[in-house]
Amino acid sequence: MTVGQDSGRLTTAVPPGQAPSIGFQRPFGLWRGGLEGQGPSNLPRRALLAAFATLAAPRVHAAEAARWFTTTDGVRLRYLDAGTGRTVVFIPGWCMPSWIFQPQIQALSRRYRVISLDPRGQGESEVPRRGYDPTRRGQDIRDLLTHLGGGRVVLAGWSLGVLDVLSYTDMAGDGRVAGLVLIDNSVGEGRAPPPRSTPSRFFINLRQRRDATVRGFVQSMYKTPQDAAYLDGISRQAQRMPVEASIQLLSYPRPREFWKQSLYAVRRPVYYAVTPRLRSQAEAVAQNHPQPMVEIFDDAGHALFVDNAARFNASMELFLSQKAAWG
């Protein structure tokens, strides 16, 4: 099961069975259609080999440091900081810690400065009573970028982080943005799901048996086997904030059209990496955004950047080095 936002409410979906990989291009994206068995990615072979070669370069990744800043409403937030150079900022999903992006921090910090945020109430950041809404979460990203200083960054949001990133661009525009990376959440494309007629069972379970519900959700994020201690650590950190705050995060008061409009207002390149349940939205983004790069991860779960880290990191390297509008 995956959890996301659509029509301002919780949505759950079970990914369909394996399907041939598909790539999309119009006119900026690189990828054409591909068939299962042609390789681990939809990238042309030359571009893929170049990206993997860059990641395999014999450089030691920079030491990772934990740093802090204070938001404009007085909340102390932590972020991980590794590497130097042009900056990519990762925003994790619902209740997740910054270190879930460890495969990207280790790989990409060889050539870039990699920042991974613990949003309010998550990871090691402060757990305030309020601020679990899209406006405040977007402002937290704005405060982080002000704290970091410098020029443009690539913003990479996963799951709920997609909505937080789009909340930021809605309020601040794309002046500080070299590109967006949106990982496995709806962006409001296509037909809206039917309205819910009964209370969310997921919300009921969170209130009645939170630990088991969160642990089940965490396990469902992966298609590949994960170490028990790793899953336990993620599950424990995902329960730091009050349960009602975690439910509020899954109930953003925004119509689904808001996310679509926010995305298409961004003039910078966009990399949309999704699992098969969002295939139709990926097709729409490939057709409608002026600078799209779209990829379907048929063989991965919701945490596709962990399940298929090598492929995702190679695509990130390509996007950062060849597509992002650093200015």
C-alpha cells in the first residue's frame, strides 16, 4: 500500500503487476519507449553508461554533518549536509526522517552539496504543536533555502514531500529553483478519484493501533528485502509527532487542481519518477510540461529511490548535470 494526497484526502493504492517500462519525451525528456529486459532504465544506453560511470568515479563522498536552523515561527529543524558545489535539497515523505535518503547522500555528495531535511515533527527536528499544514511546510522550505543562502537549488520531494515542494513554489515562485524532482505522488493530473463516503480506515487504525499500522505502512513502501533494524528505525521515527498531527499531514486542505497548477507554474525542468500506479499522470506531465523528464519504476515500491537506488541515482546524476537550469 502507498499513501498519498489527492483531492485533499488520503488515497491508498496497490501497485499493479509488472508491466513493460515506458519512457516519455516532449521535447526535453530523453526517454523513448522501452521493453522489459532491455536494461535497468529507460535511458538511452550511452546516457545510462555515462551516468553510472560518473557515480562510480573513484571519489570519497564528503563527510555528512547534522546542522540546525530556526524557522520564522521559531521551530528548530535539523538537516543533513554533505558535499560541496551545486545544491540538491531532499524533502522526505509522511513522517519519514532525512536519513531515508542515505543512498542519495552517499552517491551524489561526490559531486554536489546534498541537503536532506527533517521536516517539523520528523527525524530529529523539533516537534511543535502546530504547523502541519501545506502553507507552513512550504514556508519551512523557504526558511531552509534562506538559511542555506547561495543561488538556485534542485528541490527533490518524495511522497508528501512532493506536495510540500509544490507548496513552496506556489508561495515563492521558481526563482531559487534549478529544477524539481517529484517522486511517487499525485500532481493532480487526470480524473479525480471518487469522494470518500466513509471515514478513512487508515486514520481509524492510526488512532487505535498506531504502532502496528505505521510498521505495516513502512514495510509496504519496499519491494526489495530490507534489514529488520532499518525498518524498525524508520517505524520508530515515523511516530515522533502526535498522531493527530500525522493525520493532519494527510488531509491538506487543497483541491487537487492546486497541485497541478503549482507544477505547471514552474518553468524549470522537472523529473517525475513514479511507480506504475501513477503511469497516467506521468504520461500527462510528459505531454503538458515544457521541460519534462519522466520515468516509471516498474520494479520498485513507493520508496523507489531505495529499492532501485542505482537506477534512481544515475537518473539524478543525469538530471543534475545535463538538465537542471542552474543559471
